[in-house]
Amino acid sequence: MQKITLPKCCVSCEHYTHKGYDNDILCPFKNKSRTAFGECKKHKSNVFSTEICNLFEKIEEVRQGKLF
């Protein structure tokens, strides 16, 4: 069995709170133009869930092995 890991981007960060979806000209998903977005509590700003940050902090439940 392979271990599943989450990318080091906002969607899997402790500081991210999901709010909705918005147009994203840099959307990484094929044939899509909208990406999930939310608020970063660390930076106090809105961010797309696919953004990568140097202050990334893994979600506590993932750290404890409870999600996967």
C-alpha cells in the first residue's frame, strides 16, 4: 500500500480556511478556470488553495495520521 501525501500548498496547510471558488488565470487544472480559494490566517489575506508558501504548516490531523 502506498502512503498518500498532500502537496505543500495552502489547501493542506493549518492556516488555510476554505471560502469558495474564484476565477484563476493560472488554474493548474486542465480545462478549468476556477480554483478553490480561502483565507490564510498567517498572512491575513485571501489565497488560492494551490498556492505554495514558505510558511506551510501541515494540518494537525495529517501530522497525527488521522486523515490518511
